[in-house]
Amino acid sequence: MTKIIVGMSGGVDSAVAAVLLKKAGYEVIGLTLRTWTGDDGTESRCCEIDDARNVARKLGIPYYTLNCLSDFQRHVVDPFVQSYVQGETPNPCVVCNRLVKWERMLYFAKVMQADYVATGHYASVVKLPNGRYTVQKAAHAEKDQTYMLYRLSQEQLAVTRMPLGGLSKEEVRRIAEQEGLPVAQKPDSQEICFVTDGNYADFIEKNTSAVLQGEGCFTDEEGNILGKHKGIIHYTPGQRKGLGLALGYPAYVKRIDTEKNEVIIGKEESLYSTELRCCDVNYMSTPEPAAGSSLPCAVKIRYHHPAQQAVLVQQENGIVQIRFDKPVRAAAPGQSAVFYDAEEHVIGGGVIMKN
């Protein structure tokens, strides 16, 4: 039988991925990457070992854990904190997938002489006629996770299986119930896995040795002072709640100026833009285009954003300019922009830059 390593988080999705691959005839080995624990011993929602071990025992498959704490701290937590300090809004899951999860799963696959790795992501790995690999959107758009996968390399995709791409969440839970899995009705995680209470600012304050900028000014777009803010790590573009401003109109964070320690406030219409730039671009379905070339596509600027029609223009320095057909709302520096073709394959993606 073909041997496959299944990354098991302790949730229902990865558990059902293991079920389906076992039924498909693979020799399945379960693996949980231990990426983060809190000061009180709290586990990350991506590495709940007891639940994953119980699933593996129920399925009768070998199960292992792998300590990735230092890798996760270096590649994910430290850059996450630094990005907020710089007034950006990062996507830690995107970085974790490429530099921690897949790297360590593939390392373990080599140790175990396995042919493939697999996860419970809602997406499908596709090999295109040009010989390149990409990921295709899930059949059920509400669960699609391709946005978080765009940085995977060709080498990683070539040996990856994602068996949940054609299933809905209800179907996955039904399979788990039929198999008697103890995680069948386990709730989905809604927050970043290592910020278990959802309070990013508190986490950053506890996990940086840097001197954080304190209170500063809220200003309008003309530079007029509107009030005091609590510190830039508490804010992100598009935010409305928690500003504590009474201006007589709905006020939103438009952008953050770290040099002046200012949070610039605007009305909702000021949040829209028709162009943005991306760096750290990774192409999947196509090699990097020649400088000056353009490519029509659809672009998502955050996880739950409906993809909008746009044109990519490749720059000489590796930066991609995106020109939208219609304005998009609250594009946040540090977030990812992910590009899709008409068949809903991921063309690639990059990190949104400050203007």
C-alpha cells in the first residue's frame, strides 16, 4: 500500500481526511505537530494532541507527535508580533502552512519512508496541463481554504493530498458520526490558533521584548487631531468598533502611520481603493510572468472577501500591481491578496504593501 502522513490537528476535518484515505487504500499514519502551548499549558487549536490520539486509536492507525515549538516561534509568532508593531495586519496561517506544517510533515514523511502527506483543508490539489501544481477552490465556497494555501511550493504540492475538497462541512460531520469519531461535533476554531482568547493586543504585549508605542493621536485625513488612541497594535484598517470616538458620523480606521504613531480616521467611502501592490509573491499555476506583462484574474484581499475582478501587472522588482475593475474595501497592509483564474485555480498571491 502507498504510505501517507496525515496531519491531524485534533479536529473533525483532519480526522475525516484520515478516514477517507484509509478507505481509499492508503497506509495512513497520523501526525500532530506540536506548535504552541500557552503559559498555562493551553494547546494551540491546531495541535490538540489528546483528541488527535483518540481519533487515531479509533481508526487503528499509527500516531506520532513532532515538536515544532521553536520553528513555530521563529517563523510564525515572532513575525506576527513584529507585523502588528509595524502597523500591519498579518496572516500567520499562510506562513505556518509553508514554513512549518508542510516542511515538518515532509520531513517526517521522509523519516517514515512515506510517499505523500495529507491535510483536512477544504481545497483540491490539481496538476495542470503545463505541468505545474496548484490548488482549486473547494466545491462549497463557504468552507474554501485556498486563500491560506497560496504560498505552498511546487515541491510541496506535488506530494500533497486534500481529500475534503468536494465535501461540505455537514457531509464531513456525517462521515465522522458514521465512523463513531469522538470529534464529530467538535466546534470549529474561529481565532488564530495561538491567540486562544482572540485578544491580539494582549498577546503582543506579552510576547515582545520591543518597546511598544503607547498612546497617540487619532487624526482625520487632513491631519486634524480627533482624540487619543490606545496604541497602534489595537487597530487595523476598516475597524469601526472600539475606537471611542463620537464624531457625529460612522468613523473607521483608514490607515496607520507608525512613524507619527497616528491612526488615521475616515468615513466609510474613504476605505475604498482601486489599486494596491503586493510583495513576497508566490506563483502556483504559472511561472512568474515577465516584467511589464499583465494578467486578468479575480483577487481576494482577505479570507472572507468575495474575489473581485482585476488585472495583475508584474513589476521589474518582483512586486505585483493589482488594478481592480471596481473599488475594494479596506485593503490592509500585511494581509494577503490571492489571485484566481476562471477555473478557480490559485494563480498565486502576495502580501499587501503599505501605500
